[in-house]
Amino acid sequence: MAVERTLSIIKPDATKRNLTGKINAKFEDAGLRIIAQKRIQLTPAQAGVFYEVHKERPFYGELCDFMASGPVVVQVLEGEGAIAKNREVMGATNPADAAPGTIRAEFAESVGENSVHGSDAPETAAAEIAYYFSGLELVG
């Protein structure tokens, strides 16, 4: 399996509950390395650009407002099969469907406030990483 990079976001519902370390421990325990990380405050407009793929969906505005409601931690994870591994560690979007031990099963408050975001494909990961990080910030 190839070494990949993927974007991970620890969302406002998790940062406000001080869960960053617990969430990162789950990624690291799964064999993923954090090779870039920063805590930022998005504006609704910045969140809107990032989540533009969802622009036509009814939850788009609410999602953008939520992502701008508090600090987020954006980071790049690296490892073998990192995209699939990250999604496995995160668990299903709906915490009621998430496997025990996953981030969303343990920490998500709802489908909307589900604590984490992760890229879903190599092309998406590349674009998402480039949105938040310059090449100089990737220090794996």
C-alpha cells in the first residue's frame, strides 16, 4: 500500500471540548503521522470556499456557519493508505452508525457536529491540503 497524505480537520465542537489531544492520539495509534498542523479560526466565507462542493445542498449554510463558530485544527496526516485509514478511524458521519472506538462514536455530538473531517480521495486530499498549507509547512 502506498504512503499517502490526507487532510484532517478537528471541528469546533471538538476543539471547544478540548479533545484535540485525544483525537490526535487515535490517529497516531492507528499509524498515521501528523506532518503539519495549525489551529485557525475560519470565516464563513473561507468555510464556504472549502465546502463549495456542498453548495447546492440544504445544509451548506449551516455547515459554513458551524465551521466558523470556533477554532478548528487543520492538519495533514501521512501513512500507508492514509485516506482510508483516516476515514476508518473517524467512523461513519452519523455517530449512531459509527463503529465503537472511532472518533465519531466517542466524541461526535450529532451528524452535523461530528468532531472531524477527512478527505475522501487522493484528488480531494491534494486540493484540501493545498487550501490550508503551503509546501513548506509539510514537514514529514
